[in-house]
Amino acid sequence: MRKTQILLAALVAMSNVASAQTKPRAEYEKPKPVYTKLAPAGEAWDPVATFSIIGYDPETGEIGGAVQSRVFSVGNGVLWAEAGVGVAATQAVVDVSYGPQSISLLKQGLSPAAIIKKVWDADPDPDTLRWSKHGRQFAVMDAKGNYAAFTGTKASDWAGHKSGVFCTAQGNILAGPGVVDSMVVAFERTKGRLALRLLAAIEAGQLAGGDKRGMQSAAMLIVKKDAGVWLHNDVVARLQVDDNPEPIKELRRLVEKSPASRQPRPPAR
């Protein structure tokens, strides 16, 4: 009897080992997440409460954008541009990769509207509770001034975008729709280089109420093939105000010192 009990126990143990060895791995080992760089547990990043404008100047061929926000160093991820290709702005519950993705797809020949759909549809939405793709906001413009914009249903109020002639303005956590409306009007009415028109737009947006939380940083990025200073430089302006109680005022000071605000130099002969 004792030998029979020992034999049965051994058979049960062997059965358990075999069962463990054939058990699908997913049942006892959690898969690694697609994205690992998420906000720490219990902590959410602040949305990039922002108003931005991207625009094109058909007279000079310059393309670019400007932005202001109540976050530190808003220029560190919102604006993306490449000469002869286009410009993009990514903000709100921001996925910075939307910027370079959009530029890459423009280079492949996709339209701005197609890019908006493709990039958002492909977003794996890795943090749906605290950083949902439904809170994203972004805009894309090609090198000829064609554009499209998107505001997610969970972008913080007020959030939306406004179309204009060779420009689109977008924002979230704003005082109201008058912010983006004023930006488009200012861009269309202002004369001179693209830098001055973009600057006038964000100044008008701030006068209309701007970001409900206040001001902290601003930035501008403008490109055109071989139009920057020195040789083989496509950057007409890359200006950032990272932390300032009056970031738009400081951005104006930088723009006025920059060659981007003056008449473009004649092409080399």
C-alpha cells in the first residue's frame, strides 16, 4: 500500500511538471508593453495647453509655425518642419512622434488630410486612461500650403481649430474660440515676412484670452531651401523662449533681431 501511494504521488508530480511546461507563456508571464516610456503610475503629464499656427507664404516660399503655451519649453516638441516638404504641429495630449511621422509621410507624397487619418488611426493608444489618443491635436501643411487639422474629442476645453488662407490655427485649454479666430484674422491681415505674420497671429491669440492657465514659453520655426544664414542652411528661423513671464514679448524681440523679419536676400547668381 505504501509503495502504491508513493508511486501515485510521483505520477501526479510528473503530470504537474508536464502541464507547466506546455502551458501557454502568456498565462504566466505578462507581455512587455509596446511603449515603456509612460507617465509614472498615479501621475499624468500636463497636456500641452497650447495655441499654435502653421502657415505658408506663397511669395517667398517660406513655411513654418509659431506656438505659445503655459508649459516649460513648448518649442521642444510641438513644431516640426522640413524645407520643400512641409510643417506640422502636435499638441494637447501630445504624442511628439506625430511631428516626424507627418513630415515623413509628406515626403512620401501623402496629402495632409490622408496623413491626419493615417497617423491617428495607427496610434496604438498606449495609455488610454491618462493620455488617450482622443485628446491629441495636430495639424499638417505641405510645401504648397495645403493643410488639414484634427482636434480629439477629449482635448481639454476650449479646444478646436480654425482654417484660413494658407494657415490653420489650433489650440486647447483656451479662453474660447475667439482665440483661434483672432489668430487667423491677424495672419491674413499682417503684411511682411512669414515670421511677422506668425508672430502677429499668436499676439492676437493672446489678446483674445490665450491659454486659460497663462503664459510661459513660445517658439517659432520657419524653413525654406537654402534660405538660412551661411551655406546649405534651410532654417530661416528657429527661435525659442523656454521660460519667461512674457514669452510672446520676448519672441517678438528675437524675431525683430532675426534676418527672418527683414526682406529676403536675392538668390545667388
